[in-house]
Amino acid sequence: MDVVGVGALNLDLIYEVNSVRCLLSNGVNFNKLFKGEKCPIAEIIGREREASPEEFFSLLRKVEKNGQLRKKSGGGSAANTIYALSKMGFSCGFIGKVGKDEEGEILLKELKEVGVDISRIKKEGRSGICLILLNKKGERSIFIFPNTNDTLKYNEVDMDYINQAKFLHMTSFLGERSFATQKKIAEEVKVPLSFDPGEPHATRGLKRLGTILKRSFILFPTEKEVEILTGKDYKKGTKELLKYGAKIVVCTRGEEGSYIISREGKWEISAEKEKVIDTTGAGDVYAAGFLAGLLKGISLPLCAKEATRIASQSIKGYGRERYPT
């Protein structure tokens, strides 16, 4: 087994809207979407947030009236990375949870079709749903209703299965129970850990992420996540993250490309200019390309260039439809 993934499994509902701001004039009160947390519209554009069940489905009804459904697709950050790696021919498995529902069957079917081992995915409750709003430029805002993803317990994780792989790739859950499970996994894992914190974990702060960061071989934060975690720009922030134990920090910067730093050096890699349809999952595909390079034994700059190439292809379609082979 090359890579085992651990993370959320969501059914992505991808809608195109004129703009998220336009929804404000159609009766959506974003200040109510986040469990009473005040959320200025500027903090919604391009961000990933958890919504309460009531307001999530209220927003969904508004979007169904004022937007156009472009794609229903399997999602979840680690799941996207594992899907992409498996589609490229690597041997992959996944640990997580889906619901005993139609959405869960869709999620399992998509992974199985590209060869992912789904034998360690549990079925319980309702599947996670992710509402993705795209504007005409392909920019996105994400609203997550995690459901069964937030119930993953450590005793449901097969550590022997993980430890026979060459890499473990983990990404964020929203709930505290699943977060505690991930910290325990990080403590016990015996293979190199690849960790993509995502905004949900980044907002927990360096202190709470300490165990995972210390055990990580490679980190994949975005530029925004580096700023959230360290309060510094991407160059100073990634250097600080190295001090926590990671051997490699790969900072993705969207249209600005990526920045890679290790104890052996640092590299800036330019992005490839492509027509943007949907940026959802581009960072996940980038991580897949980088891990593919590590598995092949190529240099870090070449890993980054290959990751950039395949990530640029993924944004030409909705969801996973343009993931590389």
C-alpha cells in the first residue's frame, strides 16, 4: 500500500451563483449561519466554514432557487488526495465514515471505481454534505454539514492497516471527537505522516495541533493557514512550522504558486495559468502530485513542479471530473 488517507468524506454539492454577496439580497443572513458567530461577508468569500443544520438547509434552499447546480461529487480533502493518487495508479486505502444513506453509497462508489480500498470505511448515521458556491471566476465559498464525520473514534481506526503503508495522509475534521482521534493516530503512527491542516484545524492554533505537527513528515498548509497558525507571512511562517518537527513544509499560494522549505533548502514554484472553472480540491490534487513525486524518489523542486502541473489541470472542471490519470 502506498498511501492511506484519514479524513472527512463529504458529498459536494457544487453550485454556481452570480456572487455570494448577491445572496444577501435574497434573504440569507450569514451572521446566523455559524452558530451565532458574527461573520462579515468579507470573511465568507473564499473560506471554509461549518454551518448549523438549520441554517445550512435554509441556505441550500436559497441557493437552489438562485443558483445553478453544476455537479454532485465526492469530496473531503484527504479523500480527494487519495482519489487522485489512486487514479494516477498508486495503491491507496481510506479510513473514515459515511452514512447509511444514498449519499454514502455515492461516496463509496466513486472511490471504489478508481481502485481505492474502502474496506476500512465505516457506515453510520448520515453522510457529510458540503455546499460549495462558485462565482463566475471560479472562486469558492464552502459550507460544511459534517454529520457522521464528527463521530470517528480511535477504536474504529485500524493502525496495523495504516502502518503497512508508505505514507499516511491526514486532513481536518470539524468535530472534537474526530480531532482527538487524529491526535491519537499521530502519536501511534509508525510511517511518515503527511498532514494538510485546512482552515478548521489551523484555527485551533499551534498549541492544540502540537502533537500532529511534531509527528508530521510533511505539511501542506495554504498561505492563509500559515498566517492563521503563526501570525506571520508565508516565508517566516513556514520556517517557524519547521521548528515544530516537520521535515518539509509546502505552502500553496493559489495563483501565486507554491513555496517549499526543508532543512536542505527552499524553493518558489510559479503557478501555471489556466482557465478556472472550479478551484475546489486543487490543493488536494497538488498534495497528491507532491506525494506521488516523493513515492517516485524525485527531488523536492520536481515534486512541486509535478504537483503544480496536475493541480492546474484539476481546476478546468467541476469536482473531480478533471483529476489526472
